[in-house]
Amino acid sequence: MENEQEIVVRVKRFNQEKGEWWQEYKLKVDRFTQMTEVLRRIKTEQDPTLAYRASCHMAVCGSCAMKINGEPRLACKTLALDMVKKYGSNVITVEPMDFFEREKDLIVDMEDFYSRMFKVKPRLYPSKEVLEGKAEHRLKPEDQRELWKFEQCIWCGLCVSACPAVKIDPQFLGPAAHAKGYRFLADPRDTIYEERLKILVDSAWRCTYCYMCFNVCPRDVEPVTTIKKTRAHTKFLKERTPVAETGERHIEAIEESIRETGKIQEASVYLKTYGVLGSLIDLIYAFQNGKLKYALIKEEKVKNIEQVKKLMGE
Ligand code: SF4
Ligand code: SF4
Ligand code: FES
């Protein structure tokens, strides 16, 4: 057909018996062909052994999350020819999401993802009066505006698969769970605020602010924004954990540095955050690698420091 173009789809296959291998398929697509349609046609017309997940084909169910040309994406929200145009090649690679255990081909085990989500109690806990039908608790428009964005998560797992912090820190809940947790933490109808603080605050300080979750989320949920907002609730937590305390000290040190010099003086911020003893290993490392001199540089104040102070409300 006119306007059709041949593409080569390189799929990273996997099964328990054979392990991993790459397999190529050729087919013609047009400008409307989604990557889920590509996979469906490969499966029905060329290779019934290919395994992948998809259901709604409209970015709602979250089941078609995978890597396409190395990018964490929803296959149904990705047009084959858009990838050809973006990468200047008719070869498109398809792989399972990172981080999760592979089951078969593009299907991964989502158990880890679901357990993170359920840890944050992902539902509203309304008051007894509301549950008994004796009262109605309506959400104000401004509250709805705050929550709306964070309600759009479809549990696809892309943000978790792309997050470096979940890979190295078992105490970190991960971006999707934080988005879900904050959505209820900020809901005025919810009744377990204290409990949610205990679940979320320590973990929120374990995020590295790399913004990968922000970049890959197909629903623009902005999990990292919910993590920032959750950190602002630290002051309401009765028993702070060492991680949350360090985080708060870090913020105070940054604020002090900007107030005094108009700049973030990395070395003094680091020392004020971790203390001399806490910084010892890094100081030794810096010394051994000839980098201590950079830590000792005393930076000049910015010229108009009074304006900086004014901006900071002094
Ligand atoms: S910003 Fe935080 S939550 Fe998001 S991907 Fe990076 S480390 Fe993970
Ligand atoms: S926050 Fe976005 S990327 Fe993460 S699971 Fe939800 S919809 Fe998917
Ligand atoms: S098939 Fe449902 S989100 Fe892609």
C-alpha cells in the first residue's frame, strides 16, 4: 500500500530454557501503526511464540511498558514510524523493562512493583461518619487541582524501571509508590495522615533527584514532584529517622550558604550536612585523588548579596 514502509523489529527474546537472544522480524507499517500493533502482527502472522503484554491499546491499562530503542515507553503510545523518524533508521529495537525479573520475552514479573505500591496503602481511608453514610466529605476544587495530576498513574512500572535509586537502596519505595502515597497524604478526606508520614518521609529523602521518573512517565504524573512535596511534610513527623534528619540538615545548609554568599558552596554544605566525622571517608578519598584542594576553595560572595537576602525574605 502507498505510504507503507518496511521496518525491521529486533526483539530481545528470553525464556528460562534458552536464556536470551535477539530475533528480527520484518513487516510493513504505515503512519498509524502503534508498536503494540507491530507486536500483535508479528505474533499472529509470523511467530506465535513471541510473548508480550498489552490490553487497552490506549495508554490506560499500563500493561505494554517496555524499552523501545532503549527508551522506557508504552508500546501503544509509540508509533513505529515516529521511532524511525526520530532515530533515522528503520531498525527498531524492543526489549523488556529494566530492573524487573524477566518471565518470557517482553513480559516481566511485576510483583516487586505491586508490593511497593501496596506498602503505601493506595486507597482513601475516609472517616467513620463518611463510611456509615452519616456525613459527606466533599473535595474543594483547589484540593482536586493539587491531586489531579498525581491520580493519573496507570501502574505501568516505567518510572521504577528507570529509577537508579530503587536499584541500590532497598529502603526506597520508588517513584510510583511515592506518587500514589502523596496523592493520599495530601487528600483532606483521608484519616491516616500520621501513618502515611511514617511510611513515606524517610523514603522520600532517599531519592537522588535524577528526574528519570519525570522524563519517562507516559501520563505526566511527575513522581519526583510528589517526593519534593512529601519532604516538606518532614516537620510534621514526630520521630524523625536519621535519613530524614540528614535531609533536613542538608536543606538548612543550602539555605545558609545562599544567604551568606549567594551561592551553593558545595564543600561547606557537605560538611554542615554530614559533620566532620561523617565526611571523613569522602575527605580521605578526595585527598587520595588530589581533589581536596577543590573542596577548600573559598568562593567569593556574589556582588549583590543584599538582593539575594531580600529575595529570601529578610
Ligand atoms: S528522581 Fe528520584 S524517584 Fe525519580 S527516577 Fe530519580 S531517583 Fe528515582
Ligand atoms: S508514575 Fe507514571 S511511569 Fe510511574 S507507574 Fe505511574 S504512570 Fe507509570
Ligand atoms: S496497552 Fe494499555 S497502556 Fe498500552
